[in-house]
Amino acid sequence: MDEKRKISLERAEKLRSEIEDYLAFKADFIQKTEEIRDVLSKKHKEELMDYFGATEEEWNDWHWQLHHRISSVSLLSKFIKLSPNQYSTIEEISCKYRWATTPYYLSLMDYEDMNYPINMMALPSAYENDDSGELDPMSEEYTNPAPCVTRRYPNRLIINVTSSCAMFCRHCQRRRRIGESDRIESEENISAAIEYIKNTPEIRDVLITGGDPLMLPDEMLESIISRVRAIEHVEIVRIGSRVPVTMPQRITQELCDMLSKYHPLFMNLQFNHPGELTGDAVRACERLADAGIPLGNQMVFLKGINNDKYIVQLLNEGLLKARVRPYYIFHPKQVRGTKHFEITVEEGLKIMKYLRGRTSGLAIPQYIVNAPHGLGKIPLLPNYIEESDEEHVKLKTWEGCEVEIEY
Ligand code: SF4
């Protein structure tokens, strides 16, 4: 063997050792998740279908999923064994913050363990009684130049078209908007928002969000998208949705055919945990991607869900396989009732630092802190600069080697 090949092989062995722990974690996680997904969630699905007397066709119909959302603790307790304390906590929190889950998302839960990430994202907990934080840390009320419009940047804005979602996530950063009822914005307000965009020529990028815009019927959604698309200065339209995660049945071929008429159209999703990447969710993403829609993921760092370097790596690599590009990781905002999900910036940066070099650059999103009061996104990067002046810069590589560049 020549010397160069020998050095290369030694280097390859060292590189493998960098991810040895992750590979072991991944094998173990996949085995456990498969147990939950393939055995438990199938069993849960059968129980739920049995209880509601549903056919497979009904289960796969998003209208059925929506109509059979579980939002009462007495119904929930028919499936998940709740202690008297858990039962009364959910009942108490329900009076304060709305909750509901689709039968599909309920089928993914661990019925024995309320600390399982999927349960934690969907079911109320006593921690929500902590009233620290704000309901509107982004001061959205002060960045609202027209009905249902949020504008924080020079050339792009958001239209919030509904307060409704398939599931009311416990970590929701927009809790304030998720009211007591499912409210679709009035035609009058939506028309006023579109009029504002028409009269504001610097707006080139419009994000349609909510709540969740995919809660709207196809015709209503098309009416909004087509009017936005018809504005000459709007270059791209984006949709923000968690529906492919919480109710993938919504991603029908008809919806995709309709959306594909309005390119360039982008969609950003919110997967927070690899347990959400089920066969149904992946098929929903693939259907959207087949319709030519570039997909991005906007994960939120959440304590107990994904504040773990291996979980983030696994999620992001799984997303790429589902043709979704990890786009942002948001640092959790200080929203009232969600304090138990908060992590520190230091912890977030450690995870970002770990990812670099150990997975594809495509699987490394930008880590973002949303500045309070609507002052915009702040990207955060681990520090790779050791020292610098006009003549040189000393940097650290992902493995911690020092390198110097001279000018
Ligand atoms: S889908 Fe989005 S807006 Fe709706 S509750 Fe979940 S995080 Fe909040």
C-alpha cells in the first residue's frame, strides 16, 4: 500500500470515529421508534378507527380527521390512561389555553409516557400554569399596517388568513392568535390585505400563514393565492404550514395540482422531532415536492423534545430524505405558558457546533433568534474565529484544529 493511501485510510478511520456515538444512537432510536410507529401507532390507529366506527377511507380523509379532533379530556382518557392528577390538569389548562389533536397525531403518541416528545407537543401540562413570558413577545400588533398583515422587513410581509390549526401545539409561539374558536379572516380583511400589497410596490415576497393556511378549503386558498400571484411586483409566494406533520391527509393530489399553478411557490413546514417523520408525513412531503414546491423546515428548539444534538441530526437527515431542506432552527421565544420548553442560546449553539462537519451542510439550518418587538431575525453561529487583525485571521475547524490565513 502506498503512503498516500495509508494516510487516507487512517484519516477515514478517524473521521468515522467522530460519528461513532451518533451511529449507535441512530440504530437504537430507529429500533425504538419503529416499535412505536409500526406496532403501537398501528394498534392505536385501529383502536381509534374502531371507536369512531371509521373506514380506512375516512381515516385518510382530512375532513374526517378534522371533524374527529380530540379536544376533551374525557374522550382523551378513553385512549390514554391518565392519573387523576393528569386528568384534572388537562381540564384546568383547557380553560386557559385551547388544545386539540387529530386522531392521526394521537395515534403517534406513547399512551404510557406523557414525557414522550409527541405527547408533550400535543397535550397540556401543569407547566403551562407558569405565567412568565408574554403573549405577544414579537409585538405583532405594532407591525400590522393593514388588516391581517404583519410587516417586519423592507420588502416582504405576512398575511395571517386564519386562527385555526389542525392541532394546537403546546409550544405554539403564536398562542395569542389561536383563539377560542376556528376563525377564518373575513373576505373584507383579506381583500384589504391584498389591496395593501398592491399599493406597496416594494413587496416582492408574501408569506401566507395563520394559524395554518392549509386549514382553508382549496377554493378559498386558491382565491387568495391567485390574487396575490396576480400582483406584478410579487415575485414569490410562500406558505407556512404544520399540517403535513399533524394531519398529512390534507395534502391531497387536488391540493398539490392547485398549488402547482402558482409557481414560484415555496412551503415551510415545522417538524420538530424524528418521531413525526412517519410514512404518511413523508408521503405528504413527497407529493408536495413532486408538485414542484421547494420545501423547507423551520424547527423550534424545544426542551425535552429536540435539545439533543443526535435528535437534531437524525431529524435533519430524515428531512432531506423526505425532500425537505432544513431551513431554520428557531430559538424559542418567551411566550407565556411555554417556559418549560425554553433552552439557553449557549445550549443551542453547542448543538449547531456539533452538526458542522458531522452531517451534510444541507442538513445544517440557520439558527435564528427572533428579536423582541418585531425587530427581525438574528442569525447565530458558533464562533470559529480565534483572533484576527489586518494581516491575518486564526480560525478553528469543525474538529478543533487551528488554521491561519494571512493576507
Ligand atoms: S400549527 Fe403552528 S400556529 Fe398552529 S398551534 Fe401549532 S405551532 Fe401554533
